[in-house]
Amino acid sequence: MKELSRAQIRDLMGEVLKNQGKALPADDAADLREVGFRSLDFSELALRVEDATGEELNFDAPGLRRIATVGDVLDFLVELQRQ
């Protein structure tokens, strides 16, 4: 399995936002609501990670509820790849 780095996932996240005319802030502490990153965007990002790695990501709703910042998304997806 090919594992993506945090920086690579961040780039993919930037692409998801760019397609909507939004910009990914430089600060990983930025709140997702302020950025305009929604659950549908998270799903698109997860699919892009799956496509890039060739592996399915398995996650549950309780884990998603703790995600509030750009950094939380990145940390979550990096950790999922290691499971």
C-alpha cells in the first residue's frame, strides 16, 4: 500500500477546496466552518486519498465528530492509513 504524507493529503484538501473557489489556509489550526469545508468535502477528500493509495479507508462517525480544524482532518487521514 502506498501511504500519503501529511503534506500530500494537505495538497489534496487544497484541490477539493479550490474546485469550489475556496482557499486552504496556511494555518492548520483554522476552523473548518470558517474555511467552508463540509462533510461532503471530507468524503471527497477521503475518496481522493483512497484513489491515490489504492486502499479503502475505514472510519466511523464518532471519530469524525472530533474533527474541527484543518489539522484534525490531516491527522485523522494520516492515522487511518496506518490502521
